Amino acid sequence: MRRLTKFVVAAVFLTAVALPALSAPQAGHEGHQATGPVPREILERPAVLRSGIGTLHEKVTTSSQEAQGFYDQGLAYVHSYVWIEAIRSFHQALRLDPNLGMAFLGLTDAYIGLQDPATARAAFQRAAALAPKLSKREQTWITIRDRELDYLESSGDPDKYVAYRKSINEALKVNPNDPWLWIQRGLADEGSPVTHGQVGGVDTIAFYRIALALAPENFAAHHYYAHTLENLGRTKEALDESAVYLRMAPAIPHAHHMRGHELMRLGRTEEAIAEFLKTKSLEEEYYRTENIPSRYDWHHAHNLHLLAMSYQSLGQMKAAEAAFRDAFAVPAYTDFLEFNRKAWPEFLLARGRNEEALHTSQELTKSEWPLPRLAGHTLAGQALLALNRANEAQEELSLAERETEHLPLNLVATSPFPNTLRAEFLFRDKKTEEGEALLQDIAKMILARPGPDAWSAARFELESLARSARQNGDWNLSETIARDMIQHDPTYAGGYFALGLAADHAGHSVQAREQFAAAEKLWSKADKDLPELRLIQEGISARR
């Protein structure tokens, strides 16, 4: 998933955007300068035509067949979230035909994906200046992109959103058989230009189906339709669609990664790991051959997180640790990417490595963005409580609560932070009913979040809640959350282990043995020294 998956995407990226003043257009096609995270030198390197990335075609106004080829390649890369190569391809098209207005419009779309709205607007202005030379259809796309940028720059103004969708609807009245307009209509219904096909649901499914009926070989429609299906929980259908996408674009890392999404959710974790590893291999080969540091590719750390969680779900903690550590080492260039780095301190807390968790959480507290700081302070507080440093933990809770003041209310309402830490203090203060109610609310929120990334993370977030309930003596709640874990993912051993612990505590030895046996079976390929397995094998009751 572009990274954006997800429960915070729209709220995070529809924040106010301050655009710098744009210089006057220069001669040729270099009329704008990238202001975002990737150096201009990389984005403007010459490109070559490649195979295996998927074939898309949109006839544009140019007399250069080669320029058309690079435009089509840029289009293919945009719809697989390979922003750097999309931008390089569009620039290459413009070297061959500086008047190819649709290539400037392609740059606009790619820079939106790269989280660089200022450069997106500058590229758009070059396209708009060429409008008189373009076809009527292309002029329509200029209007659509203009409305889309207006909405992106407006901090979520609903009137701007209505105008954006209306521009697509008006175009569809004129050209109802244009699959690209139906795809854009599906993208628009996600509510954010930056989610780009990743958070579709019941409101988008029909648009992608129409696009596929009009253009069955359009892999972009298959890609976004697969995301929509997975968000609706229709995982087997999503797997089929992802297989089509992968067949059409076998050299695209995200195509393998997306198939891994579906395999993981279907309990075919080892197959999912193989796809995530293939993704990693393709990415690393690309970084080597193109001499591009991995930190400029948003997808790299994202794939490592899913790989790590897959290993973690099998009890292969050494492999999980290596992947989490590698992902944490990748610098982030947006608030959401930085927020995702929380997975490493969360893993450390889960493994009882509290000093390390404190250190890595404190790194997040130094972020330039409030969202990662919120996660950092919360996790640091949890680590400090585990280290019996309650006064310092209380300070972290206060700092975390202060960060929520800088975030949209709907984002705070759908985040477990800082409530996970607040609940622990409620239990410590003997406010058991309030602490229990808060943990129950957090569990409901976690289970309600759509998307494959949220689904995968939910297993371990619920596991953390069950552990917190146990540590605070609320065994009934721990049992309830354990059952939620099993219902959420019946192939994850951790749910059965947590349920076995609850049964063991209650003195129900037969039920405990049944649950531990189920956990042991599902951990059959776990690390041999996995502590949970050792407890099962040594007999937990005997150790109490």
C-alpha cells in the first residue's frame, strides 16, 4: 500500500499547504523546480524505456512517437506509485517534445504522489500555458487537475471537493466511454488526492468496474479495484485482482507487495513473505542499478514493515527484528512515513526490551511533525512504566496529550495514542472500570480500521492490549481481547496463547492445554527459543 493506507491518511495529508512563490517559466521544459524530498538531480536524470512495468496507453498531442512512449511509461509508473521513475519518464518525454502538455499534467499527478504540491502546481501551470495547443479532451483534463489541486491546497474545503468531483462528472457526460475518467472518478471518491486508489470502498467499486468493462487490460483499474476489494474485506477476490495486476506488471515491486497483502490476510503467510522478499529484491536491484538511495522511495520502508509483521506472526522474531530495524533506519520525508516508524519501538515493547523501546521512542519525540511525536511520547511513557519510572511516564503522557491539540479531531479519535498510556495510569490509580472501558474502546477502534496494513497491525495492537489487561489484573478483559484476536485472525498463534493464559489463570487446565496446543501448532516454524513456546513446553501452571 502507498503508505497511506489507512486510518489516518486523509486527515494527515489534507493539512494546510504553504506554497512558495514560483519563478517565471524558463525556456524548454525545465520551468519548475522540485521542492520536495527527492533531489532534482535524481528526478531529472535521463530515462530509458523499460519492460515488465505494465502497458498503458493514452493518445496525447505530440508528433513524436518516442515522446508518446515515454509519456505512456510515465503513466504506467504513476499508477503503480513509482513516483521517481514516473517523473523521470515525463521529463524524458518533454525533452523529445517540449510542447507535450499532457506530460506536464503527468508530472502534476506524480508530484502529488511524491507529497510535493508546490512543484505539482508549478508543473500544472506549464500544462495550462500549453492548453490552446491541446485537444479538447486534454483541455478537460487540465480543468480536472486544476480542481484537484485547488482541493489539495485548500486543507479539505468541501466546496473545493464538490468542484473537483463536478469537473469529472461534467467530463463523463461528454465522454462516458473514457475509462480514464471513470478511474479518476473512483480516485476522487476517496476524499483525498494523495490516497490514490488505496482507500476505496463501496463508493468506488462501481467506477472501477465500469473502467474494466471499457478497458479490460487497463492494469491501473485492476490495481485500484484490488485495493477496493481488500478494503471491503473481500480478500479472495482481491487476491484474484492482484494476480491480474502482477501478471501485467511483473517488474513492479508494488505488484508483488500487493499480492503479499492478500496472501497474508488469507493465512498464507509464508507465501506472503516470499512476495515481500521479491519486492525487496526488486527494489534493492533498482537502487543499485540507478544509484538512487532507498530513503527516497516511500515504498521501501513500507514493504519492510509488512515483511517484519509477517515474520512476527509466525514467531520468527529474529527475522522480524532485522526487518523492523532496517525500516526504522530509513529517514522519513512525510509525517505519515515518520509515524510508521513506531513499529520498531512497539515490537521492542512487545518483546520486553524496555530500555531499547524507550530509546527508539524518544527518537520519534524529536520529529518535526506532531503525529510521530504523539506516538513517541505514548510509547516512551509505556516503556517508562515498564521500567517503574512512573513520574517520568506521567510527563510523557502530558506531552502526548499536548500533541493531540495539533491534530484533527477525527485523527485523534481513530488513533490508540495516547489512550493506551492513559489506560495504564487509570489502572494504576485503581480506576479499574474506567481503564477497562478505555481499553475496550481502543480494541473496537482497532478492529474497525479498514485496509490490509491496519488489519495486519491490529493483531499485535490487540495483543498489546491483552497483555496490558493481564498486567493490571483484568483477566476477564484479557480473555475478551484474546477472543477478538482469534476472530480477527484465526491463523495467528498469539490469540490462542493469550486465551490459554486466561484459562490457565482461571484454573481451567483442560481449556488452557487446548489453546496452548493450538498456539504451538501455529508456531511450528517459530524461532526455537521463542519465549512463549518455552512457557508452553515447560508448563505454565507449574511455573505460577
